[in-house]
Amino acid sequence: MTPAIQVDRVSKSFGGVQALGGVSLEVQQGEFFGLLGPNGAGKTTLISIIAGLTRATGGTTRVMGHDVVEDYRAARRALGVVPQELVFDPFFTVREALQIQSGYYGIRDNDAWIEEVIEHLDLTSKADTNMRALSGGMKRRVLVGQALVHKPPVIVLDEPTAGVDVELRQALWRFIRRLNRDGHTIVLTTHYLEEAEALCGRIAMLKQGQIVALDTTRNLLNRHSGCYVVLRVEPDRLPDALAAHVTERLEGGAYRLALKNYDEVENLMATLRAAGIKVHEMEVMQPDLEEVFVQIMQKAGTVNGKP
Amino acid sequence: MTGFYTLFYKEWLRFWKVKVQTILAPVLTALLYLLVFAHTLRSHAEVYPGVEYTAFLVPGLAMMAVLQNAFANSSSSLMQSKMTGNIVFVLLPPLSHREFFLAYLLAAMARGLVVGAGVFVAAMAFVDVPLANPGWALAHAIAGSGFMGALGVIAGIQSDKVDQLAAFQNFIILPLTFLSGVFYSIHSLPPFWQTFSHFNPIFYMIDGFRYGFFGQADVSPWLSLTIVTSSFLALSLLTFLLIRSGYKLRH
């Protein structure tokens, strides 16, 4: 099957400053793919290249097998992009904006689908309101709608939930999950790592224009850093042998310990028992994506020989 | 085809929805010029034999309005879209380079022609202007508005700030249109400025356009039309290549 997105050794420089340095990745059809990285890592540049908004300095990019430069019309027809900036055209109402966007894709009688999009994004009551008069959250929904008017097989969302309230965020994710279930490929950038962890099947992490991790979300979570144990003990002290494992003293007097793997839990218990310390409360936790992210970013601290 | 038609329609709506500012205001400005210049100069000048100065002025003002508004439409539309970021709505879809160019060009021409027609119709209420060869007038209006519409696309793509576009408009477009024989026949100018005018394509647009009304002009209408049409086509090609290169749009 043709990959939804193929990025092959893509680089981009802006006037001598390198934003992307030879990035390669593939997103398969039907995936829910996350693109993570700190600000300035090159996420938006990469998305812009995929969308044809920016031309790469080197390398090739394909959407559903179509080169984004050579075969730009087919590539763009296959792609829907929700831009990061909250942009809108102040001359039009919500419905007009969607109809015009549909026309740009060469689709005429599209009213049935446009009404469906309006309904799913909860915009029915605002359909004939001018874009200028909408709140930020509403404008964000319209942007999602505009990316969907041509029913693209591949949908890219560049930080769609930045500055969006909880209710809309959840509604948005329900809708996007549904699109993914219906067979759409989703590529997402976000700063909310718990969102990425919950939604994405596979994740690429970018730093300074390079991919520093590319794996399934599960493998990323497993591969790094074993597990965490939160303990409350009596008497309220830990044997010296365990001091090296303590990462944090939590509120309420609990200790947080990092262990390399689950086997170490047994040793931990044995050490406590030997020291005559009674366990009051204990919780074993998987590291979350945020911890993995921080670890990977620190490890990749010397990409390109730069700190 | 639908893509082109939609972009053209959107560009049309963009100025039509604010027609007080984009159509009525320039018509009124032209009428004020007519009022002031006709009042002060009527008794002094008879440019062509048998043509009153007030009548002479009308086609010039109408064409100036056509040219300035064609330029204003494409340049300000592109510039505003770039500034607000909503240019992505036309950059993301599969519009071809040709569709993109033609939609902006034709909408600019439409605005220019609508305003020009408005000036002419409004002036008719005050002044009797003959219409000797409407075909010549129309041909020059179309080619002239096309030239300025294409120039507007270039200026809109090139400008990153309101300031830069304003400079383009005030230091290039305005002097060129003002000094192109709108208010006078270039035969009344000193030799240096006469020669200078012959290098200004806008002079031929106005002169050829005026021929359509009075059947007489400073130079042959064939010469005017040839120069105006070839300038229009050359500039169109340049604009198309600029769009295709992605310059400042897909950087």
C-alpha cells in the first residue's frame, strides 16, 4: 500500500539557518501519527513542506504517492491541513468560507457534506455568522472544517488545541478519532503530551531539525526508563541503599523512586523488609510520555555537536 | 475550472461587499477632479479643436480610475491575505499557477472596469462626451486594466508591509498615471517631457482610450494599442513566472 506520507532526506534552510537537516519518515495509511518537539524543532516547517506552503531545500516529499512539487495538484487534493495560526477571511460567513474552500478544490455541489461538517463541528447556530464575529474556539472549528471540505484521505493538524478550552478540545478529539476510524490518516503536532500519548499510535520526536526518536507510542513508553514507585513508609525514612533511586519527595511525605525495571521492585521490597520499614502505601507507575520526551530531548542534547 | 471560477468569484465578492469604499469612493474622487479642474481651466484650454476641456477631461479621468483601481484590487488583496495569513486558504488547494494568476488578474480588471464605467456614467450627467469609436476605448480599457492588474499582483507579492505597498502606489503608480496626459495633451508639454511621456506605457493607455471618444489623439491608436497590448502580455508572462516560482508565497 502506498504510504500516506513519505518524507525522504528533506532539508530546509532559511537564509543560511538550517531548520530541517535531512529528515526521513513514512506515515502509513490509517495511522494516527504524532510529531513532537520543542518550539523551533522544525515541526511546522516539515508540515509546511508536506503541504506545499514551503519548498524544501533538498529531498523529496510525497503525499499518497504524489510528489508535492512535481505533482502538486494531486498531492494537495489528498491532503487537508489545519494551520497553527488562527487565520480567517473577514469578508465571509462560516458557510461561505466552507463553500469557497470547497470550490478551490474543484468541488461544486458539495452542500450535503458541508452541512454535515457544520453539524459535526457544532457550528450550526453560527453557520451564517461572519467569521469576524466568532470566538477563537469557533474560528478553530471552522479551520478544521475548511481542511475537511474535500474529504482528504490525509489530515494534518498543526497544534489544533493550542489555546482551546477543555470542552472543545474533547469534542475535537472525538471528531478526529472518528475520522481516523473511518480510514483517514491523521498527523498531529501538539505540545500537550498526554494528548499525543492517548491518541497517537506512532510518534516522531524532532529536535533542531533532526528526528531523535521514531517509534510506536508503546515502544517509546517501554523503551525508556523502567517504572516509578511511589511509597509511604513507617518510620518515615528510607535505607541508604535506596537513596540513589529517590527522584522526588512528594507532598504528604511520599517518596518517588525511579527503577530500571519491574524486577527491581522485588529488591526494593526486600531492602525495606531487611531494614524493618513498613510499607503504608505503594503505587507502581509507568513513565508517561512527558518523562520519555524529556529524557529523549536531554539525551539528544548534542545533536550536530551543538549543546 | 471550478477552482479558477471560485477564486475569481471570491475576489469579486471581496470588493463588491465593500463597494462604498472600492467603487463609489473612487467615482466620487474622479468627479471632484472633474469639478475643480473643469472650473479652473475651462476658459484657458482647448486641447483638441472643437472639444471642450471638460469633455476632454472625462475619458482621462475614467481611464485613470480604471488603472488605479485595477492595481489597487490585486495588490491590496494579496498583500492583506499575506499579512493576515489567510493566503493559506488559496495556497493549500490544488489551484494551478494559471488559475491563480487569472483569477487575481480578471478580478482586478473587473473592478477597474466597473469603477471606470461608473466614472463615465456619472460624468455624463454633467458633461456631453461623444463616443466616436467605443471599440477603441474598450480595447484600451481591457488591455490597460490587465497591465495594471498584473502589476498589482507583482506589487502584492513583493510587499511584506502596508508601508511598502503604499510606497509603490504613491511613488510609482500615482505619478505615472498623473503624468500620462490625463489632464492635458502631451503636445502642450516642453520637448523633454514630451519625449519622457513616450516611455510611459500609461500614456498610451489614456491616449488610445481617449481616441475612442473623440476620434483624435496625440498618437495613432494602432500604435497605442500595440504598445499597451504587448506591455500587458509581457508583464503577464513575468507575473505568471513569478507565481510559478513560488517567490515570497511558498518560501
